[in-house]
Amino acid sequence: MGKGTYTKSARWYDVLIEPLIGTLRITGLAMFPPHPGLSVLDIGCGTGSHLSLYQKAECKTFGIDLSPAMLSAARRKLGATAPAALTRGDASRMPFRDESFDLVTATLAFHEMPAALRAPVVDEAKRVVKGDGRLLITDYHTGPIRFPEGWFAKTLITVIESLAAEDHSRNYRDFMAHGGLAPLIAESGLLVDEQKIVDGGTIGLYLLRPS
């Protein structure tokens, strides 16, 4: 799932994309504040920007991604002082024990996945999160889009996604056509502790707990 062929993207992701989504990460941190010793798994960890925030909070950090190039960038970013445990693998079949993590996160990862993998990835996230843990999922929201902020954000998102690889763009279009995260969460049995719809209605952040 996700980022499997992102060799070129890994070179410019932090320069072009990260400045656009950094505030989303901060918003997510406020929804479930980290503390030392918290075990965190980031699904589709990419270049490691999300894990770096938890690393600074002295959490135990883990990441999984399909792209070797993205994982190489993450290893450079996260360093050797308190390195994250990074795994190349498929998030629909994760090599982690049941109830391993206090928090499982996924930021702009589900819209990249083929439709058939989204529910299995949610099931795996439910399996590896502790019974009293939480999931924090952030991705594109289908609206309503508010003017003017949402119109600008939606235009930018459309441009970015249209420039992505064809399979990525196809998965994004399917994700939006099927309602984004909301129906996926409803079908999962997860309970919503908190949700925030930001950027003019274009992004949704969901803090979830096992039922």
C-alpha cells in the first residue's frame, strides 16, 4: 500500500509537500498529546516527518512503508540518537503483535491505497492498537467545501493529485468518489472520540478508539 514506487518523490517531498501539511500534524498532536514512553506506529510513514514529532516527545516510534526511498529519507531524518524502528512492508499484513501500540497514525495514506486494501489496513490497525489505545487518521474530506479557504485548498489538492502517478491519481479519485474516510470508519466499528474538519472542509482528522 502507498508509496511503493516513490523513488523520485522522496527527493522533493519534504520541500514541496511537507510545508503544506505541517499544520495538520500539529493539529493531530493536540488531539492526542504525546508523552514519554508512548508507543506510536505510523502507517505510510514516508520521510518520517510525523514520527519526528513523537520522537521529540520521547515516544517509542515505529513506522511502516512500502517505499525503500521514503524509508531511507526517514532514517536520515530520524537519525541514530533515538532511532525509530522502520519496516518496509504492506500495512494490510503488518509484522506486529496484537495490541502492540498506544497510538496508530496514518496521515494522507488511505487515499493512496487501492480500494480493496483500505478496509484490511483499518482491520490491521485495529489489531495492533492496544485496547485502551487510539487511532489518529487524517485524510482528504469530501466537504462541504467552504469559500474561500476551501476552494483554494481544493484546487491545490486537485493539482497535486493530478500530477501524481496514474495509480495514485486513480486511487485518490476512487477514495473521494466513495466518500473518503467517513464510510470506512463507519464500517470498521471504531468509535469516534473526536473529529476536526479543517482547511475549509478539505481535510478530516479523526481520533478513534476500539469498540
